[in-house]
Amino acid sequence: MFSAVEIVAILLIGATAGLVTGLIGASGVMVIVPALTLSLNYAVHTAIGTSLLITVIASSVTSFIYYSHGNIYVRPALWVAVASIAGAQAGSAFADMIPPVGMGSLFGFFLIPMGVVFWVRGARRTAGLEEAQAHSSGGSVQVMTLKSRIYALGLGLFVGIMCGLFGAGGGIMFLLILVFVLRYPLHLAVGTSSLIMAITASSGAIGYGIRGNIDAYAALIASVTIVLVASQGAKLANRVSQIVLGRIIGTILVALGITMIVLNILGE
């Protein structure tokens, strides 16, 4: 059983996951994994498996809110999702072969640069795309070309493998694919990436669960704050402009990167 302090820690972890997923359609795994290892003394693989289950809950709530606002477009994204499911199973199968220290040190290496990209370039590009689509085919998302399908399959497979290996739901990577490869508007990209992330994280969680590397009780406790925070965060994200949302994404990525680095230093 968990102590009162441990329950509070799990609730805070759930709130973090809900906030990150609700606002930017990405999992907070980079912070959740080291937080679980520090606060609950979890083995890294158990922390990863539990974080995947937490990601499933957070991304499911988020995708529902985005769907209710009309900001999920599934059909082209299925190419990414199908490949990512296979990749997640492959990654989880080989996760035990990677030393825990190496896994922990890899989280967030690219978070800060990604945040800068979204602040400086991402918001500008998606805002331009929104304007272009408003003057073209009634604001509809562009039809995928064969080249885009190949990119989507390859990148989906890569993200799935990373999800299975390191517990990352891949929301940020999916977001990058949807915005810069499939050219989704930012709100639509965030909503759709949260749905793909729920599917991929479910696949990864199953792989970890089969190997006994998930604490379902911790995920259940975390779901209390996940549902509340993720739903409110997603509603807020759907109200702001694409430029503001791009800056929110950039800020959160930088904050996550810094937090992850500090947590890993404390864990050494």
C-alpha cells in the first residue's frame, strides 16, 4: 500500500501528465519516469510501464476533448498509428536489454531544442498554413501523397520503437510529423497526435504489462488528477490561437527538458 506522502506524489505526477497532455498532446513521460524512480523507488522499467499506462489515460481524455471541438482528423494519421503499434511492441521486447542508467539519461535530450523550434518556427509555420487553407479547399487538410505515406510509415515505426524502449508516448514526435510532414494545422495536429499517442502507448503498455512491469494501482490513483487537469488543459488549448498554442508548446517543452535534467541529476 502507498503512504499518504506517496499518494500525494502520485497525484502530482498525474497532474503533470494531465497538464502536458491536455495542452500540447504529448506525454509527460520525461518527467514521470524519473519522478516515479525518485519518489517511489521504482525500477526504471516499471516506471516506464506505469508511465505508459498513465499516458493512455491522459491522452484518451485529451483526445476526447479535441474530438468534441472537431480537432481530430484520423484517416491520414492511421498510417502513422499502424506503424507505431508494431514499433512499440518491438521496442518493449528489447527494453530489458538497455541499461537503466542509459535509458534515464536519454529522456529529454531533444526537448529544449524542440521547444525553441516550436516557439520560433512552429507557430509561424502553422499560422501560415491555417491562412492558406482558409483560402483553398474550404479549410480541409491536404490529401496525402505517396511520399507522405512512406514518411508517415517510417516515422511512425521509429516513434513506436522509441515509445516501447523508453516509455515515451511519442506525442511530440507525432506532433512534428503531423505539422511538418502531413501539414496539419496546429490544433488539429495536437488533437490527432493525442489520439495516436493513446493507441501507441496502449500497445507499449500491453508489452510492459505482459512482462510484469506496470503498477496499475499507481496509475489508478494518478487518474484522479489526470482526468481533471487534462480536460481543463485541452479546453484551454482549443480556445487559444495557433500562434499562442505554438508558444505554449515551446515553453512547456523547454520546461520539461530543464525539469527532466534536474530530476536525473537528483537521481544520480
